[in-house]
Amino acid sequence: MDFRDGKDASDRLETIEGVLEKLVFSHHDHDFIIAKLSIIGRTQPVTIVGRLAQPHPGETLILKGNWEFAKNYGEQFRFKHAETKTPSTIKGIEKYLSSNLIRGIGPEMARRITSKFGDQTLEIIEKAPEKLLDVSGIGQGRAGMISEAFQQQREIRDVMLFLQTHGVSSTYAYRIFKKYQQKSIDVVRRNPYVLATDIRGIGFKSADRIASSLGIDQRSPLRAKAGLLHTLDLAQSEGHTYLPHPNLIEKARALLSVDNGVLEKALNELASSRELIIDSGRVYLALMARVEDMVASRLKDLLISPLILPKIDIDVAIEWVEKRVTMKLSAAQKQAIRMAVRSKVLIITGGPGTGKTTLLNSILKIFDAKKIRALLGAPTGRAAKRLSESTGKEAKTVHRLLEYSPSEGRFQKNAGNPLEADVVIIDEVSMLDIMLTNHLLGATDPNSSLILVGDADQLPSVGPGNVLADMIESEKIPLIRLDTIFRQAQESQIVVNAHRVNEGMLPFKVSNDRELSDFYMIEKDEPEDILRVVKELVSRRIPERFQLKPAEEIQVLTPMNRGLVGAENLNNELRELLNTRGKPVKGGRFRVGDRVMQTRNNYDKEVFNGDIGTIASFDENWDEALVEFDSRKVTYHVNELDELVLAYAVTVHKSQGSEYPAVIIPISTQHYVMLKRNLLYTAMTRGKKLVVLVANPKAVEIAVAEKNVDRRYTGLADKLKR
């Protein structure tokens, strides 16, 4: 069974059997092969394409899949399931032994061995390897190597057979073997639920099916514990750091269909083994509890550590910097400067047009004049680039600031090797989740000061935690709120309307095409009409009126993935408008020229969740796509393309930290479940030159009226107060 689609489609697949003649292409890390297979009834070998771990010419393959005709490759059999058998013919054994199976055995040595032992060769190697010494050119050392290599292959095959018997596809079976090696069968028999956390691509439900196949009882304590851990893990993916005890039991009961008694017993056992932490009715995964505790502790320690910044005559400094920025600073901005040089930790929050950028530049100019070393960072690449452009200073992503090492799987900057700075300044702090905040604080020298800048009214981080809101709620950290819109910003309808929405008022409607503005609201009731207008705006109206490039400078932001005007359908529709002639990329999901977005952090490639790029080219010989992210090109093998999605349209959540020349926001009553004030506010503040709201008026009213955001269960505020 292929766990990616969650259903068994084997009854719709055709089965073929044959001898593997030749590997045309193989990608070791991803088990992807293109090969030639000799099958009965065909005079010429056929091309097969799919995933198969460690294939060797000479093996007999039993494949399940479908025939297809590829324009560039002709007829080929794309298989989804594969079973291998060791060869039984002398020719097959000879090919098998000489296929790099065993280092040092080439075609000539394979011929000598099979000439000596015939179709008994593999049995001799397995059971009586000492007889190999009778073959010319084989000594004690080589005989041992041959026997050992063959035994390892046998172990892999035993694991594969066992796992495939219990519904695991060959791809996942090999991943399991790579993780557990010879212990694979024992590990899976003992606790198949570890696969859900240890093996990428296998979720809890898949592990549960394997457990059922192995005969594990539905009421088993093992299953109950795994279900509770999975429920908390799922809660973390939804932004929570913990779940209240009753909520956890309720959700786990719905998942597992077992009674509360089984779950309470399992919960107590997990708490006793410290896999879960229960704190005043809050149930945490142990790691998350530790991380939240450390964030609170590190913030407290930083707040009480000595301030080492030089003494500055603030009034003189403010008068001096006002001349440099050629602006009269507001009272709040002046107070922020005073606190920036007197506080160990400072939060600066404010919406668009309230002078955050001017303030930050003023602070940095004063720091430069006083030779105060400042490091600048932001959670995403786009946010870091914006920060760098607005300040004229180098700014890095937090990951790069902390020098993440993919090879070691950790940050190089930490408590033992802290950041070398007098002040660390982080922008777009609303995007910081609890895990990254912990690493940042751990790498902040106690002698340094920390300035956190963000908009508390925007959506919280994609990852677990609500760090900025919790720090503000605790009232333990110095805070400056910038809430006055500067006169220049008042000329922008984007800024004015974003603040109106944030204050619970409907945006001003500007819909007259003859009236030039940076904000328009086009009212359409039905999703079909909203879709039609969005397509017109992207393909014709905005490019003609504002001279913006559709695929590069116009971004559609939508509340959710599903629905007629959700991200998935919008991407399909817009791609057919903007990239009809792009060369297809193998697999059929993408074309060269497509706008794409990374969907998870990939530290090896230094590409992170939410990064947007363009597929620049595709190499058919190597099955590799080149994706360009802000002038940096990154290579993806076809089997890594599942990390990408089309990005002509993205969800508002995924747009955090980004800014686009033009933004189109379709809002429909189909989005009812997602319509919140902070979501609409966040979407509107992503537009730099132009925002167009294409919306059902009722849906906009719902969003503006709904101030209550989805609650996140987080304990940081409470822990800071203790």
C-alpha cells in the first residue's frame, strides 16, 4: 500500500514480471530508477520507471503499475509496487553478481564463479562460502567480502518481504531499513508506531494500519500511548504548545475509538516515563515543555543581566538623528529610542505607516555613531531582504544568523558560541515560533541587548507558539506601541484601510477604474464571478494599468487552499493563463517557468517554508529541476519536487513576512471558517504598491467583525509571570 494516497488501488494496477537487464538511471538517495526489463512475450526489453531500493541487474522483478506513453520517452511501465526475487538462471546469477553487488567482482570473476557452481552459485555463497576458494583469483579475503555482501542483501530482502507483507511499499520499506538496519523487523514488530515519528512519509494512520496487520489490539496500551502522542504532535502543527487535559482526551478518543479509561491509564504511564509533561492541567510533549520553559527562563535572565551599552545623551542623540533622517520623530518614536539604549530587551510593535522603519533606521544611526555593534535578522529570506533594503545594513535569516549546519543538524551559534553583537535586532517577530525563539535566545550573549520588532495584530507564526503576543501579554518586557499613522502614510489607501480593518471598520471602497489609487475593492457575490475577475486582473487589467509583470510582481493571496477561489484551484487556473508554453517537468505537476513555493524547511538546500521561486530549467538526463530563489539557484531531483507547490496563489498564512508589489485578495463566503480580522489585515499589509480586494461584501463584513482569533494553547505568558 502506498501511504501517500492512503488507499489501496492495487485492483486497478497491471502486473508484469521479468528480469532486470540494465539500469538506465538511478538516484540512490530517493530510490528512483529508470531501467530495462526483459519480459516474456516482448522481443525487446521494456522501459520501467518507479521507485525501487538497491536494484541489481539479473534480479527477477514483479511489478504492479500501468503502461503509459511519454512524448519524449515512448512506451514505459510506471510501477507503484515492486517485489524482487534472486535470479535462478545461470545467466541471471552472472549478471546479478557483476552488477556492483559486491565490490571487486566484475563480469570476468562472475563468469568464473558461475562456471564453477552453475545454478547452485547463490546457495554456495550463502551456506558454504569457503568453497569459493576453489575459484581462481579468490582468496580468503575476497571470499569473506562476497559472503558478507550477499548476507547483507539477504537481510535487506528479508526486511522488504516482511514489511511488504504488512502493507508497506518498497520505498518506505527501504527507508525503514536505512533507519533501523538489521533491527528493522524487531523494531516494527515491537512498536510499529515509532514509524510515524521516525520515517518521513509514514503518518500515524499508516502506522496504525501496520499495527492492525501485525495483530496489535485496538485497546492496547501501546496504541493508546501512540495516539496521545500523535494528538499532541498534531496540535503542535496547528500552533499549540500544549493541550488542556480534557481536550487531549476528547481528541484522542475521537482518533482511536477507545474509552477514557484506556486513555487515562496510557496518559499516566506517559507522564511517569516523562514522555509527556503535565503542568497545571496542561499536557505537553516533553520537548515542547522544556523549550517553553527555556524561553521563559532565558528571557528572564536576559532582562536582569547588566546593560553594557555606552551612556548616551538621549536628547542630543534624538536631535542629531532627526537631522540625519530629515524627519520629526513622534513622541512614541523618541521614547522607543530612549528605551532602546536603556533596555536589555525591548519590543517595538506597530502597523503599517506608523514609522517602524524610520525608527529602526534612527536607532541604527545612533548605534553606528557610538560604535555599537548590531546584528539584524528576520525569520524568512524575504523578510530579511526587506529589512536589509530598508536599513542599508546586512540582514540575515535567523537560521543564517545562528549558522545552521545541515551536516551536523544543529546551530553553530549557541550558549557556548554566542552571537558577537552588542545588540541583536529581529524584525517580523510575529513569525517567530517557540522553537526558533529558543535557539535565538540561547545564542544571545547575556551581555547583549535584544530588540524585537513586529506587528502584534498580524497572524501568529506557522510553527507552534504565539511568542510575540505572549511576551506582550506577560507585561514583563518593555514595550513600545507605535499607533500614529504618519501624514505621508495617510495618503496610502492601503495603510488607511488596513488600519480601518484592524479597528473593526469596513475598508473604504475604491472601485472606479478612472480613479487612480493603491487600493480597490471590487464586489462580487458568487465565487465564479470572483474567480473570473481575479483572472482578468492578473492577466490583463493590472499589467496594462500599472505596468506590472503578472508572474513576478502580482501575488494572489487567499484565505484557504480549498474551494473555487482557494489556492489549489487558483493556481491551476492562473498557470493556464500565465505559463501555457512552459516545458513540462517529469511527473506532470510543474512546467519550466512556474512560480513555486517551498512547503517545508530544507536546511541542506537552505530553502525554507514559504520561500517563493521560479523553475528556471529542467534537465531530462539527470531528472533535475533548477529553481531560482531571489537570484540564488537550487537543484531539485524529481523526487524532491513534492516539497514544492505552485505559487501563483498562496494562502495568507504562507505570505507572512513577504511583501509584493501588487496583491489580489479574493474573499468568498466559501472561506467562512477562515474569515478573521487578523487574516484580512495581514493580507492587506502584504501589498506594497497595490491591493485589490475582490470580495463578497458579506464575507468582508464577517472577517472584519470576527475579532476573536483561533485560540492557541501556549504557556509562555504565564511562565514569564511566575
